[in-house]
Amino acid sequence: MAQHTISKYRRSLQADDFDLPVPDDKLQNVASRARQLYYQRFELFCPRQWRERPAKWPLSHHNRAEQLKWRKITAKLIVMLIDPGRYIVDQFQSEGEEEPSMPISPEQLLSPKRLKAYRASLRTNAHLKQTASEFREMQAETRRHVRCMQSLDGATMENACVDAITDPDLSLTWLFRFCLARSLDRAIFDRLAASYEREAAFEYMWDREAYDKLWKLWLPEEFRKQVAEIYKQYFDIVTF
């Protein structure tokens, strides 16, 4: 899709006085989070192996080789349209409650068997039911928050909705916040939507089939048409 089309779409969301976050390193931010989740889960699920870990394990955030390894792993997952954080958590959850005898290494995360199993899990009825349930819960939480703001604080509907969209304590995903903002017809909500667009694109692309089935009427049509290009441009991906 042509670059000018993307630019026109984004201009429709953004205002000159709205300050959007600028990442320091697009891939490294995601890779650092993935690495952090991996070692958190490893310590939780494999306490014995963690205590007896070989001295050669490079855990320092400043270790160049470690950073490059996780950038490579993360880059491959992103090109395959897989959420690195969710994927890593899923690998440890699949081990069950008992301590695994042979914990997975970072390199094993990219095994074809694990990738295939993860993709298959996103197409199960259980996953679709969970996604639908999470959506209903977010809707209910938003309604409660708006009613509370109106009744206790005397907030207008517009201010209550702004507060709901931006409140970090609410269990709302980036995609939900983006779609909610886009559904409200005020300039301020267009600007809020712009601030969540990037993360919303990630979430949508990482589970597109489920969202298309369950959120079809909730997702802005122009966003669905542009989202793949937004994702590719952000991560400098030529093709999937």
C-alpha cells in the first residue's frame, strides 16, 4: 500500500498538539521484554535449575551477545506474526504445574514443533471463548468506571470516557482502548486513538483470526485495511 495512503490515514487520527510516544529502539524494546519474561518464567517454573544454572549463562542486560540473541529470536517471532511475550509465557504454561526436568532454552523457542503448536492453540474453540469472555469483561469494566465517574465525581460522559480510556489501572488492552476511542465522535478521542494505534496494531496482528471473528463490528474498517502496513513499517518488515 502506498506510503501517502498511510500518512493520510494517520493524519486523520492525529492533531499537531498531541505528543505521541517515540521508541528508542523498536525491536530492542520488544526483545528486552521477551527476555525478561523468559527468565522470570524460568525461575518460577524451574527453581532447581535456576539455582544450579551454569556460570556461563549470560544474564546481564549489558551483555552484547545476550542482547543479539534475543533480538534474533524476537525478530523471527515478529515476522511470523507471533506475540513474543505471550508465546514465551505459553511455553512455560504448557509444562504444567510440575517442575520440568529439562527446561527449554531460548534457542528451543523457535523449534517448528513449538511454533506449530502455538499457532494451533490460537485457532481452538477454547481460545475463541476466552477472547470473547475477555472482551465482555472489558466492556463491563468500562461501563462500571464511566458510571462511577459520573455518579461520584459528576463527570460528563466525555470526561468519564476519556478517563476510562487512559486509566492504566483498568484491565483494558491497547486494542480495546483504541477501538473504544475510535467509536466516540469527538476530536479528543481521535487523538487518544492515535496514541494507542501502534500497540493496537501489534495486538491485532498477533491474533488477527480471533479478532476478525469476534470483534468484527468493533474494529474500525480503515484500521483493518491499514494495520498490516503499520506493522511492517514499524518493524521495517518487507513481507510476511
